[in-house]
Amino acid sequence: MRFLYVLALLLAAIPLHAQDDAYRDPRARELVRLARARRAVVDDRITAYEVTARERISARLAVLGTERLLFRRETAARIEWSRDTVNIELLGAREAAPVVSARAQLPSPDIASSVTALAFDPADSEMLIRLDSATIRNPLSPGSEAYYRFAAGDSLSIRIPGGRVVRILELRITARRADPHLINGSFWLDSETHAVVRAGFRQSRPYSSTATGISVIAPEVGGELDYVAIDYGLWDRRWWLPRTVAARGVARVGGTRLPLTYERRYEGYRVQGDTLAALPAQTASPARPECRRRVRMSVTVRTTERSDTAWDAAWRREAERVAKGDSTDGGPACGRTFLVKRAEGVDLVGGPSLPASIYDAGEGAVREEDLKALTDLIGGLEGTPWSVGRPSVQVLTPELVRFNRVEGLSLGARAVLPLGPAELRGELRAGTTDEVGARLAGIHSTPLLRREVALYRGLEAVQMGSQPFTLGSSLSALLLGRDENDYFRGTGAELRLSPAATRRQRWDLRLFAEHQGPVGARSDLNLRGAFDDDFEPRSNLMAERLDQAGATFRIRAARGDDPTRLRTHAELELHAETGGRSFARPLVRLGAEGLIGGGVGYGLSVAGGSGLGDVPVQRLWQIGGVTTVRGHDAASLRGKSVWLTRAELTRGTPLFRLSLFGDAGWAGDSVDILRSHPLKGVGVGLAFLDNLVRVDLARGLGTGGGYGLHLRVGGGI
């Protein structure tokens, strides 16, 4: 009995200890106390305000190294707020889905309910940084010491006209463990009112649908919040009111990434209120109904423009529902009437309240200099402490299933062990030809950089940029009998560096040491062979046995999102190895796409590379196949030097285009480049979703040419 009594005392003491070590210094404890007191205070000094709000939401789609703007919406509204009525006048609204149609169009009329979220209540102590405890635990809520640690940071003094000095104090917040519901952040508080006037935070760990158990067949769905940053301005030397809001993150479905950005800016305030004084009562707020707006946002996909008459009618119906309180949960706008109208005689899509083009990269709602200041705010945040999380297992998810003529049907399983800011990943796979592969990796991610160290044994592709283990490659091999890659077996260790998952993937670096060995084609399974008795899959390249150490560095650049204007991209690839053979292989790729007129577009890409030194057979350039010259068998030409050009004319919309294309390419010894006889091919193709998916029927010209049907996902023209 005494043992149970002592055990109960120890268990009761654990929460107290967790709270005792939550504060690194007394000033942090005082800042948290004052911030919590401020949350319970109602500041009704502002009786009315007017402001213009601008908002931009963007989603991109990244598939197999190709990135496209998927969706963008822009709005501008003039807000007249008072304690009983909120008038919102829509000044501009448009959206574009350039993988479907390049034209910016009116959004769905339900934007009438969405724009109400732009109007904030200045009497709400949290204004724009309300954190839902079901999604993210608020670090300033009572009891948050069990989840966070706090430290006092820097201070900033601002002298404003009239001689008054405003002092701002930083409170740094660190999650105790890696958890997608917890954040690491920096909150800046006004020393007089203790209101949060600047904030920046990020998730302590990305969300993953497979993080807490076993996932079979279903692809991994995940998301990561890179940052949320909010900045307030001191208006009329009296009022702290929101100025800019920015957020960035990424959603993931299997191997597909969807980078997301959000920007909002307030400008042109006119404020009415009492004179500057201490909050009159500094007492707890009376019970106030919590206003939970139901913000609706639909992504509409249209290839024809909706008439203004029909849109205005739908808009009026939606605005009437907003006025009746149908856009809120629990009462008509929490006792406040919202009146939403469209500005009379204003072109919502092309008017002056929005940038000249919806595709202007540097013309978002938040200016570039403000955006940099907001991101710098969270650049120095502490990382999540190391810890051991719950392991998860993924079996037969889409990225773990593939088909090729060496492995046959290859099935894999992956186990993941979270370690705070890092994770351990173990992967096993086995093919129907008894080809077995394994990989053990440790991954560490920061807001800027992703590092991966791995030991591995498995297949590697001769053409490093051919994306051999993708869904498109597997379907081509299984259905058409067209496995366009050659393989060798690699066993070794590697280090990979790349930008964080939430950043643009502009570069990557791989350092490795491995044993390279030959492997034969051992599977002739394919659907084409069932109907063509004479068809035989081609043999695999017999690689040399070598012990090599090397590096591969790629850097990419792309410009332009508008399918009707010039879009360019470039890539530089540097590869070098030493050991049994010493050599280097630089390669440059350049490309451009645009619209000629009348619905006719063009695409052009060129590439050139050379091998320097003693290049083994598994590192020779190859020409022929879906990624080089269509209509010719893969690897019809091999050599130390290579050049390739591909061109096409298109007709249609980004959703669906018909293309006429021509390819020419050569590989061989550099001394023969001036008298080379390149492979050539022409054909017709269907491109979907702005060239993210293609089906091409090609005819190879000259010796060795023939007809070929090619399926490709990602990769441009």
C-alpha cells in the first residue's frame, strides 16, 4: 500500500515538473502570464474602421520533376467595419487553373461568403492568429506548458512621431516533441498592451496519414506547414492592426507534391475610436459567442466564360445568404450583420485593384520586401528536440510497386521511425524474378535543407534523368512491352542534399560510393506479347563491374506560369566518378514553350553533353526512346557525347492539346560529332493537363526506325 502511495505522488508530480521546466527565464514566464491575461480582455476602443484587403491563394503541382501552376485566386475588397454592421465591397476577383485554361475568369459566386473572413474584429484579442486547439495547440492557452517551452528573446524599440517610444518584446516558443499539432514560433508582444503584434511559426513535424500504424495499398497523404507569418502595424500612432499575412506549405499524395502559398495585405486604414489610454477595465471578457465563419471556397474548372448576367444573379443570391447569417455557425454573424456587394461598373477580372496579370510572380498580395521580412522572422527558430516516436509501416503503396524487365513485378514495404527532426526509413522489395533490393536511410530536415544518408542495394538506371521507376515507365513496360531503361545493380552508401520539401526543388546533390555490377533481363511478361507472338523484349545492357565514388549535382531554373506567354526552363547536370574508372559527364538542357496565335502553340528543347575521361558502358549517353528520339528503340545509339533536339506545334487548350512533333538526336564519340548521322523521328501526340500527361504515336525515320506508341507522365514536351 505504501508503494502505491509513493507511486501516486510521483505520477502527480510529473505535470508539475513539466510546468517547472517550461520557462528558461523569469521574463518568459511573465510574458506568457501577460499574454494570457490579454487574451481574456476585450478592447472596444475601436468603434469603426475602413480598409482595403487583398488576398492571393496559389497551388502548384509538381510531378516527376515538372512543376506547373495548378490554381490561383486573387481578391480585393473594401471593408467598412462597425460594431453592428460590416459592409464589404468586392473590388476585384478572379481565378485561373492554367493546366485547364489559361484565361483568368470570375470565380464561383460563393466567394461572397469567403470574403467575409477578410473582415476582422479589432475587439478580438487574437484577431488573425486564432489557433484551433483541435488542429494546433495554442501556446498561449492555459496548460500549454505541458506541450511547449518558452524563452524570452530580443526586444525592439520604435520611436514614433511625437517622441513616444514603443517597445516590443519577443517570446520564443518551442514544442516539447515532434507533433503535427504543435508549433515552433516567435511571438512579439507590445510591452504596454501585451497584445501579439508580430508572429511567425511552423509545424514541429509534418502530418502523414501513415504516421500512426500500418498502411496497405493506399498512397501516403501528408502535409507540411513551412511557416505562417503575421505582421501588425501601428496606425495613427494608436492602433495595432494587421498589415500582412503570409503562409507557405506543401501537400503530398504519394510522390506528387502540391506546394501551397497564401498572402493577404491590409492597407489604407481609416480608424475611429477613443483616445489612446490603458485598457479601461483590463478585466475578463464577458461571455461572447464564438464566431465561427463557414468559409467556402470552390475551385471551378471552366473552358468557356460565364456571362456577367448569370454570375451577377448567382452573386446576389449568395450575398443575400451572407446577410441572413447563413455563412456562420451559431447565429447571424455573432450578432453582426454582413452586407456584401459588388462594386458598380468595375471589371472584377481586369480592373485596377488587382495586378495586371494573375500570373505575375512578384505581384502578389504581399510585397517581396515584406514577404522577406516575414520569413526572416522565423528563420532563426529552434528546431524540435530529438525524440522517439511511434513507428509506422507502409505496404504495397503506389510508390512501392513497380514493373520492369529485370525485376518483373516488384513489391515493396517500408518502415518509418520518427526521431523528432529526423526519421529512420527501412525499405525492402522483392520482384517476381527473385531480384531483391533493400535500403536503410536516415533523413534530417530543417526549414531550408533536407539531408539523407543511406545504405542500399538495388537497381539503378543507366539514364539517370529517365525516371525509370515511375508509374508511366511501369505501365509502358507492362502494357506495351516498352521498358526504355537499362539497369545495373548498385550496392553502396550515399548522401543526398536538396531543398526542404516546402521549397522549390531548384537543385539537388548526391555523393556516393558503390559497387556497380551487371544484371540481366529476366522477365518477358507484357500485354503486347500476349497478342504478338514475334515480340520479344530487348535485352539489358551488361554493365562493367566497378568500385566507384562520385557525385551528381543538378541545378534547375524555370520562368513563367502563363501558358499563352513565353515559358522557359534550364537544367545543368554535373556528374563525375573515380575509382575503377575516372570520368566526368556535364549536360545542359534548355527549353521554351509559348503561343504563336490562333490557338497554335510551340515547344522547343535542346540538350548537349560530353563524357570526359574513361567512361564505362553503364555511363554512356543513350539516344532512342520516349525521353529522346521517339519512334526508335531505346539505346539505339550510345556514346561519350550526345546532342538532342525536340520540337512541336500544338493546337488546343492546356487541358487537351493535339501536337505534331519531331525529334533528332545523336550519341557517339566526340570526334565524330561533326559528321554524325542522328536518329530522327516524327509523330502526333495528345497532351493533357499542360503536358503533364502525354500519349505519342511516333514514326522513326531512317534505318532502325518504326512505329511506336509512347506513354509519359511529367517531363515537358
